[in-house]
Amino acid sequence: MEPPKGFLATLWNFICFLPYFIGLLLLGTIKGIIFCPLICLIMTIGNSSIILGLLPFHGCWTCYSIVRTNQLGPFLKLIICVCLPVVLILWVVVGIVGSIIGGILYGFLSPIFATFDAVREGKTKTNVLVHCFYDGTWSTIKGSFTVVRDFKDVCFHSYFSFMEDLQKKGPPNEECYEIRFLHLPPALTAAVLGFIVDFPVISLIALCKSPYMLVKGWHRLFHDLIGREGPFLETICVPFAGLAILLWPLAVVGAVLGSMLSSIFLGAYAGVVVYQESSFWFGLSYIVASLSIYDEYSNDVLDMPEGSCLPRPQYRRKKKESIFSGSSFSESDSSKPHPLARMDSRTNPRIDLKPLELLEGLFKECHCYGEEMLSEGLITPKDLEDAKSRKGSRVVSIGLPAYCLLQVLLRSVNANKSGILLGDNTEITATNRPKDKFFDWFLTPILILKEQIKAKNLSKVEEDYLGKLVLLCDDPARLKASNIGSPPESERKRAELDAVARRLQGITKSMSRYPTSRRHFENLVNALSEDLEKRNGSSSRSSNGDHPVQRSKSALVRIISNKSLKRNTSYSMSDPESQSVTVIDRDIEIS
């Protein structure tokens, strides 16, 4: 849909659209009012049952994990265990209240969004009329059950994963975390001084910049309204973007209040600096630097001139190195740090990619690679059975996603891309990545790891060996018996590849704790199990009632040979037809 050109054409189009929009808004509001109580009831009862049902277990197991861990000192363990009941009470209150509020918002807004989404282009008038009434009804109910299921996965599987790491990981630098009582008084003093200084100064800065934020926001929204750009380009976004014009002053007030609230924590962080650096002077330096940090950040958000006129003294003994600096990158010129320039959304638009879409894409690739490895015998039926059971299979749950992530990194390195090259040839870089904490947590380590792999200049044999390490690192017996890729002769090279494999598995394990990842993993295991059953059924039928064809030991060795894995690493994930042909050819060769 091309935006209308000219002010009169735009005005006439808006007048004609107004009754249409009001009707859709009323219909969506009616559906929201009808389904909101039901959705709120489902989410509140489901989440509350999970919270209250697991509360005794969470309390006991958390205490046990804290007592058993080697990362914490005895006094810190005692204080945490004493304060744990307060944390559990707050968890119950916040969880139940959050479920109620989330259920109300989701149950009311989801039908409204679905009603406007039903009038997108490409649908016939009959379908549009049906979808306007149907969309947002049953899908919202199913979505509420999905939210409860994902919440259960986080409270159970993700919680177990965190507690397992807490118990098994040793203290960093062979020194456990402990409370230094001598540093508590100066730390508390610095925290109080930080609050006294930062709260009024940051509030004053926010109040002074609020008129600029109000005028600039209105100017941008009205400009987009006239030209049908930005949030006004999509029909579904017109009512909400128009509402944003009316409610923009409230957004400015909320930003000012948010700045005032954040100044409390920003100033109190001076106590953390004093405690970490064991220096009261560094805490005072941080109090001054925090004002400059906020001023510079607000200038960047409001697109004002960069920098700040306020001083910014050093408040750490050692400055944190850039994410792109380090000895491992010295071999590659492309890995040298470059200052991030301010990005123009028209010349370098951000990618419209959500974290859930990224997880879905990762598990789709896991399914494709899993089918290949299942047919080749690298993943056995026992692995799938263990993955379904409580025991779990790290080859499937950690090794397979980490292997797929490695192929993405190798694809990006071989294509000489500065960012991460996805299967649909979309490149995610540090400048066009979506503004989401998920990408801050996971994309930065992945970018660092990609630059490390690029600097090592791996050969095909080394890539094969690294893939074997990533897939079978947690199964030493199969790792030793496997015949994929020979280890490098240099002990240093082997140690570097082992470190890369461990980092990949660590990143994958962290991603497995993300909401919805457990659901995607269960769907992946079920899909691979169904594929295995279909393959076994077809092989038994093709043998006219005889026993399924057994693979000989020599055939298995030939399948997992170096040449076979090279074909997999250069495999194109964007051509499903070629994948099926490859699998059929390989099965014929085996039989």
C-alpha cells in the first residue's frame, strides 16, 4: 500500500478511514471486554498455582544450593538464608499481582490487535469479515495457556539449571564472595551521598530537557501522520500511533518520573563501587561521573549533541576493555575496535527481529541438522529417549543447538561478514540489531566468539573437529569413539578449540533458560522422534516384513567420515528440497 501523496489526499484518506477505524476499535473493544475476565482468570489461577505449589520446594532447594555452593563465603550464606523468606514472600506477591495485571492487559489488548490485524491486505472481503469477528478469540485463549506453560518451564527447568550452575561452579579466581564488614560503613555512606546528590541533580536535568522531548516528539509524530511514515505506515498501527499523539505529554511526564526514580538506584550504586573497589574516593568519583553518564545517555535518546558538559572522573581501578579488544583478536585487522557512529534509521534501518523469532529460527535449523545427524547415527534413538525423560540428553539439549550456532558462526566467517549471517541471508550487526536486552545478553558474546574463530583461521579439518567437540563434548566415550575430524597436532590449538566449544555450550545453555525455549525444545524432540518412527516404518515396509536394514560398522564409519561432515558444514539451510534429496540419496547408499 503506497502512502497518499499530498496533504489533501492524505486528509481525505484519513476522513474516509475514520468510520472504518472506529468500527474496528469498537468491535475489538467488545471482544476484549468479553474475553478479558476469562484470560485473566486462566493466567492468574495457572501462574498462582505454579508459584504456590513450587514455593516450598523453591525455598528448600535454594537453601540447599546456597549452602552447598563454593562461590559464597559462610557469612554471606548465612545472611542470604536468613533473608530468603522475605524474598520468597515478595516473589509470591509480585508473581500473583503481575499475573493479574498481565492477564488483564493480554486479555483486553490481544483481541483489539487481532481485529485490526484481520484487515491486512491480501484477504478477500468474506475472509476479512469472518476474521474480524473470529481473530483474537480462540487464539487469545490458547495464548494464555501457552503463557502459563512457559511460566512453568521457567519456574521449573530454568530454575533447576540456575541452581545446578550455582552448586557446581567454583569460585572465580579461587576466591569466594564474602561480606567484608569493614567496608560496609563507607559503602552505606557513599550510597546515601549518591542519593542526596543524584536525585535532585538528575531530576533537574530531566525537567530541563522535558520541553525539548515534548516538542520533538510531537514534531516527529505529526510529520509521520502527514507523510504516512513510521508508525502510521501500517493500517493496524494508525489508531495507536494517533493515540500516541494525544498521550505524548503523559509519556513525557512518565519519562521524567522514571528518571527521578532511576536516579535513586543510580546514586545508590556508589555504595557498590566503594565496596568493590575498596575505596571511598572512587565512590565519590562515581557520584560525579553518574551525572555525566545520565546527561550523555539522555542526549543520545533525544538525539541532542553528543557528550556532556559535566566532568566524568575515573571511578574504577581498571577500565573495562572493549568487547572487540583483546589478545585473541590481534591477529585480525577486522576485529579492531571502531567507534559506533550514530545510526540513521533511513540509511541503516534496524532489523525487525524479535528474540522469539530468533529462537524459532535456531530450532528450525536444529530440526534440519537433527534429521541429518539422526540418519547418520550421530544422534541415536537413545538420545531422544533420554531427552524426553527426566534424565535429559545433553547431546540433544545442548550439543545440537550449540552445533547449529557454530554453523551460523562458520557461515558468517566464510562469507567474511562483520555480523551474524542468518539462514535467510539477514545480517545482524552491532549497529542494526534490535534494541532488546536479549540481544545485549547473547549477541555480544556471539560476536566476540565469531571474531575469535575468524582470528584462528581454522582449516576444514579443524572445523570438523570443533563441530565434534561442540556436539559430543559432554559424552567423553562417544567423543573418543567418534571418527569425525582428527584433533590438531598442536596442544595449544586443541586447548583453544576446547575453550571455544565450552563457550558455545555455555551460551547455548544460557539461551535454554530463556522463556519459550523449553517449549521449542520439546517440539524439536517430538518432531525428531516422529521422523525416526516414519523412517523405521518405511524401512520395515520396504523390506517386505523382514527386519529393518542394520547399518554395518564400516558403513557407519563411512557416514561419519571427514568427507560427510564437510558436506554438512557447507549445507545450505535455505533449500529444503535439496535437503530431502540429500537424505534420500544417503539412505539409498546405506541400504
